[in-house]
Amino acid sequence: MTVTAPSPSTLEASPLRQSLGLLWRDKFAFVSALFLLFVIGAALFGPYLVGSGGNKINLMARNAPPLSIHLGWHYFLGADSLGRSIFLRLIVGARNTVMLAASAVFCSLVVGSVLGFIAGYRNDWTSGMIMRMADILMSFPSLLLALIVLYVLDPGVTNVILVLAVTRVPIFLRTARAEVLEVRERTFVVAARVMGASPWRILWRHIRPTVMPTLVTIATLEFALVMLSESSLSFLGLGIQAPEFTWGAMVAQGQSYLGTAWWVAFWPGLAITLTAMSLNLLANWVRIVSDPVQRWRLETRTHTNG
Amino acid sequence: MGSYVRTRMLHSAISMAGLIILVFFLARLTGNPVDLYLPIDTPVDVRDAFSKAHGFDDPLLVQFGSFLSDLVRLDFGQSLRQERPVLTLVLGAFPTTLALAAAAMMLALSVAVVAGALAARNPNGILDRFVNVISLAGASLPNFWLALVSVLLFAVWLRWLPTSGSGGLSHWILPVVVLAVRPCGLIAQVVRGAMISALSSAYVKTARAKGVQSRSVVFVHALRNAMLPVITVAGDQASGMINGAVVIEMIFGFPGIGKLMIDSIQYRDFAMIQGGVIVTAAAIFLMNILIDLAYAVLDPRIKYN
């Protein structure tokens, strides 16, 4: 007697389609994903599409208020004190804003997890030393430390990335260490050690795959946080310097025109807020979907609602 | 308990020493303060005299040694820019920042606990989703932008509150509220999560079965147990509050430690930077230890031995 089991694909849609379906049902997460796609698109292709449009000075459009479409469609968000279109500058500025935050998060993810893996795996005096170093960084307001460092070194792109990365290393370090401390006592790791696997092999092949998802989730949230820190630095004038600019620098530039042209400072700040919020909303959604209990709640709710 | 506090003090002291070394040498790397404080055409002998008077001509290690020996006697030196003892200036500015941060933290905690607890009563209900989105939005707002927008709205357009400066109570409203928004959003998220798990636990079911009022189940039984993670996040936010205070003090012209530090960095006022860093770090260390002790008060199961 042969039983032909129905292939899974006829019963259930593919995991990708399932996830997209769930995303569509959570309208906040869906809109966030769309907005983030737009921001990433602007960061990747913006400078090619817009060209030098973000720096084009049009004295006729000086401090043009929003909806000044008669001057050109791209003035719908208004213009700054030199008549440069705010919309085009937002598109061009997206690249620096996203690139700075992404590089900083990547650096601190790599450095933090390597140090955290060593600290967690060895758990002896090296661990103590690494943790004390993290304590020094954690014990002091990161913005003040960044200000001092950037005042010493000049605020170029590399230095800004380094400073932002260094101040956020402790988060990854502590999480990685805590996770490794727990995972290294699990049976499969002990088994690998008994079989004679080298420490590096155990760390790379056995511990890393277990710990990495947590660290990547933290990295998503850190991205929003680093972007906010970077804009604070730019706002205080110690971010990357002109002619390069980020959204934070645009807010700083608009600060002096607050009374006469509020839109110069308003839109870039709104862009920062919306990007950070989309990241948070999406990370929140991913957390719910990847948790079986909560996912079940999400799926059943949508079924009962029709 | 005593030995635990001693270990923590020791760790803090090591971190503190690291920080002091770091800041001393970083500050020296900013350049020669003589260039900044004397006119360019100052004769060489006057420059040398100025250097000598402030000890800038000594080798770095000698400067570091005398800095340490002064530090032991709690002598932070003289501010170059204001020509007054550093400790007086720092201790003069610190209460302002402390009051600003404490008021903002109180506001954030009380709003977040009430909102998070109410949201957790009905997970995925309308109120829960509303609180969830609002708190995420709050956690995503860059505070300098929020400060500018609120100045624009409440001071420039509506003229209800002063734009900047320090003085009466009305000068405190905007800075405190703006500073509270981010921690409030973050804490509300944690309260909500902790409350949802606390409300589904066995002791809450027991309390409900006994016929305890719903309000007292939420705000007495569940909330006390949900407070532990909340204290952790609130503690993490403490040094974040100082970060926020730097920006807020700059925008609102508040005479706190943040503004003092930024001015000192710009004027290469070494003694001032060191003093500010040390006092701020000491305050943060002290608070972290207090938070650890607060755990023991909230959770009788935790014993530090």
C-alpha cells in the first residue's frame, strides 16, 4: 500500500509568501517596510538620479515655503536659504546618513562579537579585562566622549564612523558574552569539545550560528540608535563636514532660520524620525513573527477577523 | 551584601582610573592651549612664561603625575577660561543637570508605567496597539529636533512658554518634557512586555481567583514583579539622559554640566574637561550601584554574596 503524501507546497504557500502575507496584514509594519525600501533606494541610487541637483543654488527660490510647485515640482517641501530644494537634498543626504550608521553598526557588531566570543569562551582574566574595558566605555555618556575624540581628531568620515562604532561596542560585547557563556555549557558544544574540536572550530561552527540571530536583531535596533547619535553629532557641528552632509547636519543648518523658515529644519528631522521609527516597527514585527507563540496569535487573529 | 558592594566599588575604581587616563591624554592631543589663549603676535618669552605658569612646558608624564597628586587631594585645578577652581564650577553646574535629568526620568517613568500597564491588560487590543506605536515613535525621535519643533510650536507660535534661558518654572517645562520623551518610549515598551508576562503568571491567576480587584491585581501584584526589567532599562537610560542633557542644554541655553563641557572642549580648558568627566562618571557609577541595591529591595530572592 502506498500513501502519497501531499507535497508541502500544495498545502502551504512558500515561507517567503507566508511572511509577505503576514507583513501585509500588519499595516504599520508594511508601511515601515515600504518606507525603508524607499530610503535604501534613495541611499543607493539617489546621488545618480539627482546628480548635483541637491547643491544647485536658485536665488529666486530662497526660503521658498513648502508647496512652491510653481518654481519646479521638486520644491514641494520648500527650499533652504540658498534656494536649494529640500526634497533633493533629502534624497542626496540619505546616502551619507544610511552609510555612516550602517558602517558604524557593522564595525561594532564585528568587534563586539569577536571580543564577546573570546570573553565568553575563555571566562578567565582575559574576560575580566575585556569587561572592564567595556565598563569604561559604558560608564561615560557616549556623546561627550565622542565630542572630545572628534575635537581631537578632525571630524572626517572615518573618524565619525570609528567613534560611533567604539561607543556602541559594549552592547554587542555584553550580549555576545552572555549568550556564549550559556551556549558553551550545552550538550552539543560539550560533545564537540570531547570529540577534540579546537576552540576556534567550536566557536565558529557550533556557537556562532546559535548566537548570531540575537546579535543581528540587536544590530537592527542599534542602527536606529546610531543614526540618532550621528545626527546629534552633526547637529553639534562635529559630524561629517561640508560639502558632505547628513540629515542631522540639515537640521543644524535650519536651526538659525527656525523663526522665518521652519521647514528647513523640520523635514530632515522628520526623515530621521520616520526612518528610525520604521526600523523599530519592523524589528518589533520580526520579533513577533519569529516567536512561535506570538506568531500563532497573529495568524489566528487574522483568521477570525476574516 | 557588603562584599558585593566592595567588589562593585573596586570595579568602578578600575574603570574610573581607565577613564581618567584616557581623558587626560585625549585632552592633551587637542593642541596647545597657549595658541588659543594668547594673541598670535605674543612675544616668545611671554608665551613661555604662560606655559610655565600653567605647567604646559613640563613633559606629559610629569603633568600627569602632578595632576594625579592634586586629584588625590580633590584639587581639580583652575579653569583656564574662567580662572576659578574647577570643582566650584562643576559642582555649580551639576545640580542643574541632575535636576533636569531627575525630573525628566520621573516624568518618563510615571507616564511609561501607567501607559505600559494599561496596554498590557489587553494585549493586541486597541489601547495596546496605540501605546505600542506611540512609544516606538517616542523612542525614535531625535531630541534636538523635538526641542526645535517644540520651541517653534509652544514658544514662537503659541507664545505659551519661553524659548530658552533659565529662571522660573516655565523655563523647565520644555527641556524636561523633551528630555523625557525618548526614555519614556523605551521604558513603556519594557513595562508592556514585562506586564504581559507577569499577568499570565500563576500568582496573578491566584489573585484573580481569590477575587482581588482587577485594578489592584494589575498595579500591585503584577507591577511589582514587572519592575525589575524596568529598573534595568531606566538605569541604562541614565547615562543616555546625560547625552540628551548635553543637546538640550545647548538648545535651551541651560547652565548645566553639558553646556559647561562643550564650552570647555571648544576652549581647550583641560582642567575643566577632566573635572567634568570625573564628576559625571562618579555620579553614574554611584547610580549603577544604587540600582543594583534597588534590585535586592524589589526582589527578596536576590542576595548579593
